[in-house]
Amino acid sequence: MDVIASKLKRCVLLAASGRIDSSTAPKLQSVVNEVTDEGNYKLVLDMTNVEFISSAGLWVLVNAQKKCKRFNRGEVVLTGLNKRLHDAFDLAGFIPYFKIFDDSTQAVGSY
């Protein structure tokens, strides 16, 4: 799994690719922590190239959402979810916790 962070004017775009599972979730967690430790709490996670997400990956995203929403500082929005990923979020009951957009332009524009 690879994660590329791009700082934009109003938010940070994180583009993930590959599989997010128990062995790669810590890498995603470290990238999110790095970005939020710099004071960036408005995150867009582009998951267009993500093939699979496990429960470990889902929990990284939920914890990132909690950290970003604390004190109304920002939030994590998702984009590029394919049907398999959307079903995983739905099965876990996490759809209400995230704003989901079709493409990254709409997601970045939401800020």
C-alpha cells in the first residue's frame, strides 16, 4: 500500500493505493498522524486505487475521523469508493460517519 499526501489550499489530499489490511494499516496511521500533527485536520482520502480494506484499515479511518472532528477542527471525507469498499463501510456501519464523494474534485470543493 502506498499513500501520497498533497497539501492543497484548504485541505490535504491523501491518495491511497493497494490493500489496506493489518500489515499496511500502521503505515496509513503514521501518514495520518504526520499530517494531523502539522495542524491539518481537513483531509480528503482518495480511495480510487484501493482494492481492499480490512477492519484494521477501517479503524484507522474512524480514529482519524474522531481526531479531526474533535473541537470542530475538520473532518475526513472519502472519495473514489468502489462497490466492494462501499459495501465494507456499509457492513461495518461506518457510512454515517463519513461524507462520501464520487470524485476528488467534489470532495476538495466541499471545504
